[in-house]
Amino acid sequence: MASINFIIRNNKSTKPTTISLKIIWTHRNELVYSTGIKVLPEYWDAKNQKLRNKLEVADIKDKINAELYKIKSFTENAFTELKFGNKLSKENLKYQLDIYFDKIEKTKKVDSFFDYVENVLIEKSKKRVAKSTWQTYKRTLELVKLFEKDENYKINFETISMDFYYDFLEYLEDTHEMNPNTIGKQVKNIKMFMNTANEEGISLCVGHKHKYFKVIREDSFQVYLNEQELQQIQKVEYDFDSVNDRVRDLFLLGAYTGQRISDWDKLNEDNIYEINGIKCFKITQNKTKTDVVIPLHPFVKDMFNKRGFTAPKFLNKQKINKRIKEVAEKAKINEEVKAKNGVNKHTLISSHSARRSFCSNAYKAGMDSLAIMQLSGHKTEKSFLRYIRIEKEEFASRIANHAFFSITTK
């Protein structure tokens, strides 16, 4: 248990001096906190931790001693709760005392992400940061609220996880047509919200501290796998129907159909139809509620043959996003990407990369943009063209065979 005592810094002072609360729980952890109560040191009984029974302080003695008793009791309880909740720190203990002494506004629901961010963090920062910065906080909060509503994704401290991260990034890019750098600013603010909640003892959740919960950059977010790299992944050997075998096949299903991960579980034998002699998936996309018909790619046919005409069992998104990096590493997808400090490409691959790979590879192969958009669910050509990853040299190769460049001159 901590040592909790009241002290007066200058016992020889002839003027009223502040009584401070001193809390020590290890030789490196000590907090001294002003109670705001002032007394003449000559009337302070340090041993018994109260005002002396003197005629000169008779009219205030009982009131001050009672208040000191309440302060100490509150501190003991706050210390115990923080300790057993694994939240104990100087900052968190000070925060609890600040609440007791009405130095900060109490929130009605400290366990609510939105209430905390809106009523405490953003309002508290209003006078401490530039107006433009404060407005970005408000905008980020607004976007998270829209995401919760549009995607039916319950937001609280516990759900700010890697699943949230990947879904939120895709939502901002698809629905709000944001570029990666703008998306990165929203991620940065969310990490700040969560870190501050940790520091103030409001939340223990640390999903935002995952090594892949990153502030994205232009060159690291838009990762896709070309046809050669997809074939490398196909050739990786795993025990049949092991977790990584299923992850690999699920990812490739996404890469050869252009569907979001939320629709991967629909890419199964029950949704295969023969249309004009061609086998196709026929599904209704979860997000857009659009009916799409997707011809089966040769890989998809081979995969179903391998699995006895049954689809790989679906896994949760977080497991897929973790394991596909392992698969890509084993497939030697090790090109260095020009991200912060430089990282290997396999560390940046996620379920989102499958859909981007489909769009980019189909476009490079000459498929019409509008046809790809019909399958991928992109609403505008502007967002689609920003989504695909085509180098200038690849683009030149793609258009070189166009009739325009075949005109002869006399």
C-alpha cells in the first residue's frame, strides 16, 4: 500500500501555509498534490495529521480535519482502484484528484468513447491548441460517428482495433474519396484520442498501439500484388486446410473477384451459377446492396477443385490480416517499399490489398474501367483511378497498342 500523508513544506513560516498531500508507492513514484487548504504551521500536528486542539483554531479545526479525512479516504480508494485496474501512474492519480477538487469537468460516461472525446478531450484542448488543429479533431470525431452509422459498427474504446482500422481506412477511401495523406491525419487523431484516454486512466484499451495501426502514407497504403506476386503466393505449400492455407485461398479469392472482405464468405459453392455456359459467382454486396455477377477466374476453378468444390472456411478479419503477412513473407514478397524508414512489402499487405490487386491487374490487362467498377463497387471513376496502382511505365505500355498510336504518317 502507498504511504499517504499530509505535509507542510515550511514548518517555520509565520504565515498561513498550504497543506499538501504526499503519496509515495515506490522509491521512484511520488506525487505531491496541493489541497488548497492553508493553516499556520504552529497549529499543525504532523504526527497525528490534523490541526492541534488549540483555542486559536477552535472555529475551523473540526471542519478542516473532517475535510482532510475525506481527502485521504478518497485518495486511498482511488489508489486501490487504479492499482487493481492496472492503471496506476502519477498522471492517472493526479487526474482522479483533479476530479475530486473540481479542477476538470466530470463526464457523465467516462466509458463512452464519443462522450469522452467530445465533452472532455476536445473541449479541454479548445484553448490549448490552434483553431485549425482543434477543427481537425472535430472533423475526425464526425467521421468516426458517420462510420458507425453508415457501417453499423459499434464504436467504443474496446472496438478501436485492427478490424476497425482496416474498415475505417476503406470507408474513408471509398465513401469519402479521401487520399491516403488525409486518411493518415484521421488515424493520427484517433491514436491521440486513445493515448490520452490511456494516460488519464479512462481506458485500458490498447488496440491502437498495434504495430500495424499506422498513420498511413501515400506510398505504403496503396500496396497491391501484381500477377507474378499472386502466383508466388499460389505456389506456397501448406498442409491442406491449415489456417494459412485457408488464409491464402481466401485472399486470392478476393484478388481474383475484386470483392471486399465483407463479401468473401459469399464466394462459395452455393453462389456459383452457370450463365450462358460460363460459371460465375452471383452475390449481393453487403456494403452497396448491389447484385454482381463475377466470372470464375482459372485460379478460382482450380482452388474449388482442390477443395472438393467447397470454399475455404472463413476466418475473422484480424486473423486474415495477420496471417496474410506471414504467407506473403514465405512467398518472398520482400520488395522494399519507400515508407517511413523503409519496410518490406509483405508487412504492408492486408485483406484490403486483395481488392486493390484485382482492380490494378484487371486495368493493366486492358479491362474497361467501368466494367471493373461494376465488380469492385466503386461509385465514381475518379475514386477508382486513384485506387488502382499503375506506374507511368506500365501505363505507357498499356496504351501503346491503342489505335491512336498506330496511325501511320505519309
